[in-house]
Amino acid sequence: MYGVVTGEVDEFGQPSEDTVIVALAGDPLYVGVKVVDQQFKLADVRLLAPVLPRSKVIGIGRNYAAHAAELGNDVPSEPLMFIKPNTSVVGPGDPIFYPAQSSDVQFEGELAVVIGRICRDVPVEQATDVIHGYTIANDVTARDLQKSDVQFTRAKGFDSFCPLGPWIETDLDPQHFADGVRIQTHLNGDLKQDGSTSDLIFDIPTLIAHVSSVMTLLPGDVILTGTPAGVGPMQVGDEVEISIAGLGTLTNKVAAR
């Protein structure tokens, strides 16, 4: 069931536990929705991934210069794309499963763009017209497999390697903030990443134009915009929290597969 989160939020867009969710009938990405006569307290519901892509998740690599540098990579001359399967998507509170094939699974906090309409060859100046909203993503990566395989499919494609949530914000426009929106990642309460979308090498309209010049985008497709510096390993039992100003906090724990 879909719903609309209502009530006051803090500086990171995180509502209080007495916030109410107004229920919706329908599908906001395909058939539209209408309000139904049901309300739930946020504390009484389990949130699922706010979008379950029917098609694809497109990741963008090395889109922050400091992150590229920390991994010893050059800044790309054009957006570096890869695909995460839709089966990698999980929701807030769901476990990130640590695969037996890896010994270096890392977090990557990112702003995620949710596409709202079928589109292809979108001009930069019209890119915002195809955006449904924004959410938070953890582009979980088996770094050792990424290095050994060279290409990214296995390293980023395991089930549970794309937590999304806690919801989609349809009113946020990061392009309107001169300083961007702040992205922070905490591991077991310790701050690991503290960046801003103002440091994106390729901005969101450029990413949409580039990706849509290669492939048709469908409603519910997700574009991960890249991660700031500070990525690092997670272990079984760890808890990772990613907060983005205006979007709230996405929290997941790491579990043995």
C-alpha cells in the first residue's frame, strides 16, 4: 500500500514517530492514486522500499572527485554508468546480506532520482520534467570483487545491495540549493561520509540526459547519482545510516547471508 507522510520533520526531513501516513489507493507511477479513508501512525507500520523498479537501477560511478581520488581513480570525462538489478532493491530496516564470495563489502550513501515517465533522449533543459522525486540509496559494493572482476556487475548486483528509502520526496529540487543537499553516512553511530550534491561532477539534468541517450527510461527506474568520499567496509552486525537533508534517514543492518 502507498501512503503520504504528513507532519513536522527535522532538519534532515525525518518525521517524529507520531507522524501520520494517509493511505492511497492505486499506483503513483502508472495509474495514479486517490486518498482513501485510512490513516496509520508511522510507528505502527513497516516501510517497504518506496519504489520497486520494474525495469532497472542505473548507477553512476566516480561522480565526486574526492571519492574517485580515494579509490585511486581518475575523474571520468563523461558519466560512468553501470546497472544494478532490480532484485538488489530492499527497503528501510531490511538486512544487507553479506555474501560468502566477498570479504570487503562497503557502504556508499547516495542521492537517488526516481523517474516518473517513459522517456528517451531527454534534453538537459527538460530533465526535471521526467523526475517523479528523490530518495536515499546505499550503493552497496563488494570492493574486492569490483577490483578482481574489473566490471561492476557482480560487485554491485547481489540481492540486498541496493537499499532505498525511507520514502520518495516529490517536492525536493536539489538544483535550487546553491550549496546542494547534504549527505551523511554513519556506521554504528560514527560519521563516515559528509558531503554535498554541490560537489557532483555531473549534475542531475546532465545524468538524465546522458543515461536517456543510451536507454529508454521507464516510470520507477532509479538513477543513483554517485557517492561522496568516505566509503568504507561493513561487517556482519554493523548498522549503517544514510541521511540526506529533506529526505530523512535510511537505516539498514548487515547480516550473514
